[in-house]
Amino acid sequence: MGRALRGAATAVQGRRRRGGPGARGRSRVGVPRRRRRRASRRPGAPCPSRLSAARCVAGRGCGDRGDARALCARHPERRRGPRARARIGARRIGGRRHPRADRRRGRRHPRAARRATFGLVRRAAAALRRRGAQGDGGRRGRAGLARPRAVRLHGPDARGMNPTATVVMVVHGEPVERVSRALAAVAAQQDVGPLTVCIAAPPDEHPPLARLGPAGAIGELRLIENPGGARSSGLNRAIAAAPDGVVVRVDARSQLPPGYVAACVRRLGDPVVGIVGGRQRPTALTGSGAAAAGIARALRNRWLLGNAPYRRPGAGGPVDTVYLGAFRRDEVLALGGYDEGLDANEDFDLATRYREAGRTVWLEEDLVVQYEPRDDLASLARQYHAFGAAKVRFWRRSGRGPNGRQRVALAGAVVGLAVATWALRRPRRVGALALGALGGVVLVDHLADPSEPDPAVRAHAWVASVVIVVSWVAGVVTGALRGERSVR
């Protein structure tokens, strides 16, 4: 009987050592503890450590090919008391070694060493760039564009002289009062020398414009013949007639802030900058009525018009395009001037060619230009229909496609058309669809400017928003169906 019990106890002990049944949940009382074998001192012998992906750093040689800096818990000379193995586990985070696990032993983790090396290389490269090309301060703006140096925006230049420039404007069918307001804003420019203003207009419009003589900062007023009245050709004619130096584009519906020309000339003192401009703020004339105020409110909605940088605050620096713009005369002539095949979107085309030539298109956030929008829905629809058709011509001439903002607008138009087609099959759905679309327009309009107190202005803004979107999409469709394939 005793012999049988001794044999059963031996079998249970074997199962416990092999991890079989009875290995857990049973008492170890009375079971002799087997001494663990010490690790071999021969180099190349496998290390009996339970760290599966560890490699002995005591020079004893482990068979695993893991982290060379992991501790081997079996070597007594690497133990520093009873908490040595606990310290190893505390240095592991999510199954990976902590980057500072070897700092106590005077070693650096490979990841930390690589980061330090790369940081040193980056700092050296930045120092070389700062001492490199003139005008590039070693800093980079958004989208990898070179960020120019900070320059003074007001006051005389280094020689103590006020900067001079040429202002170009295209007039076609505009009332003289509107042109007079634009010229009054040019005449009120500060910290500039005598300005030359070149107005390109059809010959039959020259007599009333000739009565607008020089005043204030305007030293000379020139009238340039533009028989067709097209915008791009008129700008090219005015630039060709301008003297050498900085050329500042002005629209008949725009009103420049007092320091606009001086700020543009100062910024163009940096050779990295090719075009500089400001932000656009559509503003209706005082007493023009709720319709004009609603159209201006819709045009101030940055979410409706693609959230372009020049339509929103806080977007100063390198951008893709600016409103109006100032540039050097010799550079714009070398680039071929404005594309006369585009009756709209010509400013974005010129800015694209400047960026392809390695220049920076710079937006001065503090320069806010007031823009007088159309005051009726028919003119607004014609304007944005022309914008959409010109955008298609630009895509074909340049070989480019729609950007992210335009893709979102086109995708929304396609989805809206599909939903409308689906709803027309059942007349009951038309009312729900119309209410949903109206709710979306109202929500976008409110988020853009919640402070408008006049409900009539808000209602006109809702209608103008729909007209803008529908006209632009219709212009894109019309331009796509025309099939023009001319290449610049």
C-alpha cells in the first residue's frame, strides 16, 4: 500500500513539472523544489532565460535574435537584488521596450539614437538653408512653399523714399460713379509716391473717363484702348503701357484700403514672392436695399464658395491664389501675361504659372479689399455661369483637374441631381426633399454669419446662395459640353 502511494505521488509531481493536469490549483506542500540549472558560461550556448525575444548582454551568447540590449535574467552577475526581474518587466510598454530602458546602464536605445541623428541632420540642413539662397530664410510655409522674410509693411524704403507703382484697371460698361469710387480709394493711398493709373476701356467709353483727372496719390491717369472690352486682353494692354516696376491690379468694383499699395510693394521687395494680394470682403453700398445686402451676405459665406483662403480671415501666407494681386512688370511679361482665352478665372491661371515658375503667391491677411457685388440675381447668375465655364477651359488648357474644393461642389451637385431624380418618381417625396434642401441652405447661411438681424436680408441671401451654386454648376456643364480642346 505504501509503495503504491509513493508511486502516485511521483506521477503527480511529474505532471506538475511538465505542465499537465494537476500543475495548477494544487498545493506544493511536501513537493521538493527542483534546483534550476545555471546558465552555461560558454559563448554561443543558448541562454535559458524566459525572455522569448531577448539576447544576453552579459557576453554569454543567447540563441534568440531579439533586442541585443535586453537583460538576461539567468546570469547572477546581472542581478541587482530580488527586484531585478521586476525591473525588466516594468520597462516594457505594450509588448515593446521603453525607449529609456537602457539609460541607467549608460546605453541609448536604437530608436532614440536614430531620432537624435536625424534631428542633428535636420538642424544642420536648416542652418545651411539660412545661409543659402537670398530671400529664403530657411523656413518653409504650407505645402512646402518658401516662406519669405519678414519685411516692413509701412513707411519709406531703405533709401528714405516712398515706393511707386502702377495701378491697372479694366473698365467695360461700368458707370462713371463706380469707377470714381475705385479711383478715390487709389488716391487715398498712404506712404507711396506718385502713382500711375492705366485704365483699359473701349474707345467709346474714354470721354467720360477722361474727366476723372489725377488726385491725391495719383500722379498720372492714362487711358488705354481695349476695343473688345475683354478683361484679360485689357489687363495685358494696360501692363504693356505701364512703366517698369510694380504693377497693382484694381477692379472697378473694388476699394483698396489706404496702405494696400505700400504693403504690396514692401512684400515684393523679397525676391521669393511673385504675387501678393489681400482678402476680399463683399460689401453692399449703403442704402442699396435688402437684395444687394443679401447677395453680399451670400458672397461672404466662405462655406458656400469653397472656403478659399482669400475669402476667410486667418489665412495669411503662401496660398494658391489671391484677390486682384500685385506683381513685377518684367516677370508677368516674361510669363506671357494673362491668358486672353479666359474671360474669367484669369487670376488663378496667372497665380498657377507663378507657382510653377518657383515663385510664392503671398496673401497679406491685414489687407482687406472691399468688393461691390452685383445687385440683382440675373447679373449674379451670368457672373458665376461664366466662372464655371472658364474653369473648364482652364482645366483643359493647363491639363489640370478640379481641386479639392471643386470636387466637393461637383460631387454634391451629382448627388443632389440623383436624389431629385429619385424623388420625382413619387410626388410625396418632392416636398420632403425641398424642405431638406432649404434647411441645409438656411443652416449653412446661419453658420457663416449668425449676427444678421434683418430677416429680409437673410431670405435674399438664401436665394442668392442657390443661384450661385446652380449657375456655377451649369457653367461647368456648359463648358464641358462645348468640347474646346485648345492648348496654351
